[in-house]
Amino acid sequence: MRQHSPLVPISLLDIVENDLDCLDATSVLSTQDFPGFIKENYELHEWRHATAILQHDFPIEYADITDVLSRLRLRKSWLEVGGGNKTELSKWIGKELGLRGWNPKNFDTKISVDGKETESPTHEIDCFKNQIALEFEWNNKDPFYDRDLNNFRLLFDLRAISVGIILTRCDELQQIFNELGRGSSYGNSTTHMSKLLPRILGGGGAGCPLLVFGMKKSLYDPTH
């Protein structure tokens, strides 16, 4: 498969080359309605009309996301240190979305067959509001993407969410990590865009509308 360029916002090329029946090419739509800052500083991908659903059916949540992402900067001081259980970047995102009513969310899900219930656990969503689920993957091991997509698939099938969103990093940020002497902490087996897209194109999210934001190096702020 041809390597996906982090500089191309949305392309049908990978879908055509992979001939994936699970993804209809018409489900990859334009994201040109996003604010200019978002289009310039994030790599954008969507499937199954996620942007249209978010803009038209969930305008408040759309406004929340675009506002927070428009103010997000990758501060040098945040990238120079390890994050432990939670990085300063993830704390900032959680705080800013939390002020707008987004909170971590656990779902109690069960499967019932002939009156017999079986637990069908899902993992906690990082940020959730009004049927919109957002996961932030900065520097986890890349199988976390499988977990996120499977969670979105299950919750969408159960009508618990309408759109799944993943905020992650673009491959090009590796240049900055290397310059800061942190390159080894952000290895090839960690979460970045080129690890996510093949999983989505392979049908990992099934029927769930998906929206992906990839943070570009243009968001890097070397002064703070």
C-alpha cells in the first residue's frame, strides 16, 4: 500500500488502492467547512459523513471542538518531559473540553440472549458529550487504536454514540521530537497517523462515522 502523505488532508487514493468493500468511497467527504486554522494545522480525515453529522446535528459539540483545537499549541515545555500517567497536553485538552461539559464516560453494556445477560464491557471514553465520543492518542502503543475503534463500533451499534473522534499526532512531528532529543520516546510502535489510517481503512470502525484530527508541527510553540 502506498504510504499516506501527512500533507494531504483527505484522499481517495488509499481506498481505491486497497479496494476495501467495507469503506464506500462516497463516505470520504470534504472537510472544507472547518475554520481555516483547523485546515492549516491539522491533518483531517473523515468517514461516513462524520463532519456533516457533527456540524448539522451537533452544532454545539462542533463549536466546542473547533474552539479548543484552534487554541491548542504544542508547547516545547510539554514535549521535553515525560508525562507519567497523563501528559500536560492531555491535561490541557481534558480541562478545556471539561469546561464545556465534556467528561470521561463509562458505559454499562450487556448482551441479552434468551433472557440471559452477558457483560460486554467497553473502555472509558476520554471525552464524551451528547453522543459524541472523543479519544486522545498522543504517545500510547499503537494497539490502543484498535481498542478505540472497536469501542466506537460497539457503542455506535448500540446507538450510544453518533460520531467517534480521534485526536492524534501527525508523523511529521517526529522531526521535532528528534530535535528535542526525545525521538526515542516516540517510536514507530506508538500512536501516530500512519498507524491509525490502515486500521480505519481496514474496517476497524465498521459503520461508525469517524473524524480524525492529526496535529501538525505547525502547532509547535518553541517559546513556552
